[in-house]
Amino acid sequence: MKNRVEHLELKEKLREIIPLNAGGSFQLLWEMLYNIRLLKYVHQSQLRQINPRYSKICATDKLEYLVKLGLLESPRKDVYFATEKSTQPLWEEKYPVKTLPKISSGQGDINQLNNTEVFIQALKLPLFKTLLYPYFDYILPDALLVLMDKEKYKLEFLEIEAGKSNWSDYIENKRINYLQLANDERVFSYWKSQCAYLNIKPPDIKDFKFSVTFVGNITKEFGAGFKFMEQLDVDYF
């Protein structure tokens, strides 16, 4: 009951920045807040890329008001991430908060915002379900993209890469680690735990599989299960 009362009080405070008579809505605000949390870091200009209608509620003064309310933080100019305080209202609004990433703790630097660019491309894929952010002790994917068409789903680890001085060795090491992950029961256990939150029937371990997509200006021949592309603009199914 206490949480519900607090949620209603928060909505009253949020009325100040929602142009309810000019195309704004509470639903639009919750959706924007959820996507900021899902993508981890967002530059103000990227919000309009996600949804042009966010222009109704993402002016600087409105975002700074969300910072004042404790729903957002701004580690540097025009860069935002959602705080732990955003979790409860998103839960109250029936968003799947159990699969959201941990609260960000960085500065939203250029590499992190480049990741956001690709994550926005993922959001726009016709079969987009969600992004997850698993961690394994020998590999840290940028994200796990979940695509879904009715009962059929596909898991695609994303590696978003910019050029490095030791590029070839770096990418080869990623390949080796993903081949190891394909035979590691921990990745299946992780996915099975997420299925419970996503309302997806988990597969038998013998049927479990995933692919890896490297996004960037490089092409390698790594064989089955690996793809290289400059951006996410294809139908994965």
C-alpha cells in the first residue's frame, strides 16, 4: 500500500513536465524511462532516435527535473542513466524490471554511447524482445539480444567493436572465448533463469544454442555461429 501511495504522489509531481494536452502522456514517460534504464546510458539526442515522440518530454529542463526527482542521473552534460529509484515506479507500471541491467556507474563515455547507438538499432528490429547483460568470468558481452517470433526465439550475443592496435588478436580471443562459452553449462543456466522472467519456455539443454554478431568495420571468417556487420539492419530469423 505504501508503495502505491508513493507512486501516485510521484505521478502528481511528474504532471509538471508532461504536456497532457499536446501529445504527452504518462505512458510515454514510463516508456522513455524504461528504455533509458534498458540501454544503460543515453545521450539526450539519442532519445529522439528511439522514439520521435520523446521530443514531448526530453527537453533539457524536463530531463533535469527527472534528475531532481532522483529518477535519472547525469554523469556529464547531456548524458543520462536511470537510477535505482526508477525501479519501483516501472514495476508499478508493469514493466519487466527483473531483466533490467544493474544501475550504471560510469560516465557515459564515447564507447558506451556508441554501444547505445547499436542498442537503439536493436530496439527497432521487427522481432526485438529485449536486451540482457550477462557476465561470465572469462567473457563480458556487450549485450545479449533476444529476438522472438511467436514461440520461436533467437539469442544473439553482441560485440560492438571499434578499431584497436591489436585488433586481430583481440577478436581472435573473443572467438575462442565464445567457443568455450558454447560448451559451458553456465550460459544455459543463465538463460533458463531469464526465461522465467520473460515468460518464455526454456529449451532442453541439448537444444540450446546462440550466435555472436560483431558490429563494426571489420570482417572475419569465423565460421558457423559468427556474423560481422556494420549495423543491425537485417532480419535475424
